[in-house]
Amino acid sequence: MTLHERETASPKVASNYIPKSPENVECSIEKALDVIGGKWSFLVIRELFCGKKRFGELQRSIQSVSPKSLTDTLRHLEEYGVLERTAYPTVPVTVEYSLTPKGEDLHQMIKEMKLWAAKWC
């Protein structure tokens, strides 16, 4: 029995299953890029690694992003479960953004991209 046959024959635990070899990974790079591949997504995620931030704090941290682009990026990342939006009943409404465990899981990948850029760019 080949490695591929053994891996596909073994029982899989629903969402916790992580294949051992890359050719068997069901979630492709294209799917990952659909979630986090937006122009501003990585910068928003990077800022949220430091903790919760409000819209204005994110906008000041990412100076070249327009309010519309930031809003669209935040909505997209929230829709895919990378970050969560918490609104507080104040006047005006206070909204904070923070990473979900799914978003926190991107930390190592982004750190590696930063190291790659420092070496090659």
C-alpha cells in the first residue's frame, strides 16, 4: 500500500484533519488567497496581532488605505471568520476589531513572509 493510499484510507476527523503531504491538502492556495489575498488584508491582520483596534487606529496605522478600502477589507475578513467586530452601545457606537483563532493562526505565516522579504527585497 502506497503512502497516498494509506492516508486516504485512514479515517479523518472532520475539521481537525491535517494531511501529512502537501499534494493531499484539500484547501488550495487559491482558496486561502480568496480569504486573505486582498491588497490591505495582510496589513490589517498584522496590525491586529498587537491586539484589538478601532477603525481610526487601523486607518492611522495603515496610512495609505482609504476609509472605503479599509471598510471593505474589514467586512471581507469578518465574513471569512479571520476577525471579529465588536460593537459597544455608546454614543457614537464604539467598534473594535480583533483576530479570531483562525486569524491568529496566520501569525507564523506572516512572520515567515516578513523574513523572506527582509532577505530578498
